[in-house]
Amino acid sequence: MTRFGNLFARLHDQFGVWFSRMFIIALLSFLFFVALGGVSHNSKWQIFQIKVTGATTISSDTVRSLALEKILGNYFLVYARNNSFLFPIGEIEQSLLDLYPQIASVSVNRIDDHSIVINISERKPYALWCGEEFSLIPRELIDCWFIDNNGFIFDQAPVFSSGVYLEVYSKLIEKNEGEPLRAGVPYERFYAADSFVKLLREEVGEPLRVSLKPEGEAEVTLRTSAIYPFLAGVIVRFKDEEIPQTLVKTLRAAISREFPDNTALKKKLLYIDMRFGNKIFFGFEN
């Protein structure tokens, strides 16, 4: 019993020493933690100025106000959030991206001890999304949304007359309830159609609208053509899977063959169907 008693006493003494040391270390760490927190409140590193660059459609004052909200208060009740070395960069960036779909990218950086800068890159209107399907009923484009060059919908557009922007008609992906904001047209389909549109614009005529149909089919309606005036209003039908460069080359060859030297048409040309490989069909008004 004496042996076990001595062993227990030694263990008790060792544990007491270990516990005392750990308590002292914890206390010193806490005091150090609090002391650093106090240092973080030194006005030497306090943020007094927030610069905003790149904001055009979004108010710089609004961006600045959001950033000011994010640097209020403390981390863990101790560390100053308005310290130029500690301010919440990620929170500010993510909050801006969440709040403003118009923002394509944002970066927040420290300039000096008292200044930070918020660099904003806004999405640029590239085309209009005007619904899932095009209607033949004449109308103004009163319920259209701006999309960027990736097909992302980021803002409602004002009323435009047809022809100001390329019109896009397609089902959406990632659609929010009630409105298409932050949704987008299927990227791969949009990219294929847009590549075709760009080549048409360079080599054939000015496109008016793009319609992405089910089962990989699409249509581009031409607004005008200086080279082939009879193509105004004509619909070009094709498959997404086709290579845009090949489509344009085939189209021009078919037009030259069917209408040599811009032959005057007796009937109005309505569509050119390129969905069947090398067979191209021309549809005329009855």
C-alpha cells in the first residue's frame, strides 16, 4: 500500500505541476491575445478612406457604404475589423458579388495604413434575352434582360426597338423563381450560335436574333445584308454540332450557286435550312 501510495502522490504532484504550467500558458496566451487586440485598435492602422474604381452602373457610394458596414465591429470581440491589415477582404468581395449581378469580378486591396481600394469589373451588355420563344406578333422589346458575352443574365434592360441589340431566345439554366436574373442560357449552345453569328456578321450580313430550339437545333434571323440584300429577314436554320466556319462557307457557296450575281427573286426568301448536312433547302413565300 505504501508503494502505491507513494506512486499516487508522485503522479498527483506531477499532474499538479503540469496543470499549473498549462494554466499559466493559457493565461499568458489569453493576455497576449487581448493585448494584440488592443494594438489592432491603434489609429495608426485604422481605415479612413475607401476608394472605388470601375463602378459605372453601380453607385460608388453604395459600394463604399457596404464596405464600411463590413469593417464595423471586431473579430472575436477583440480585434478591430477596420484595421488595414485585418479588414475582411473576402467578406467584402463576396457580399458585392452576391448583391450585384452586374459585377463580373471584384478585388479589394490595401493601399496604405489608412486606405483600401475596391476594384470592380462590371459585366457589359452583349445581347438581350427576350424569352424562351420568339413571337411573330410585332412588339417592342419591353421584357428583355441584358446578357453578357457568356450568356449570363445580369440586369433588366430598358425598352429597345428591334435591332439595337442581338436578341436571344432560349430556355434558361439556373433560373431563379419569378425572374431570370442570375440565370443564363446554356453556355455551350450560346457559344456555338454566337460564333456563327460573328462569322455571319463578317461575311454575310447583320444578324437580328438567335433562337435556341430543342434537340440541338438553332435559328439565326438576318436583319440586313449589303452583300445579299434578299437575305433581309431570312432565317438560317442549323444544328449546334456543326462547325461555325464550315456553316458559313457552305452557306456562301450555296447562295452563290442558287442565286448567281444576286439574281432578282420572284418570291420572297423566308428561310435557309442547313440541318441536313450537305443538303441545303431554300424556303420561299407562297
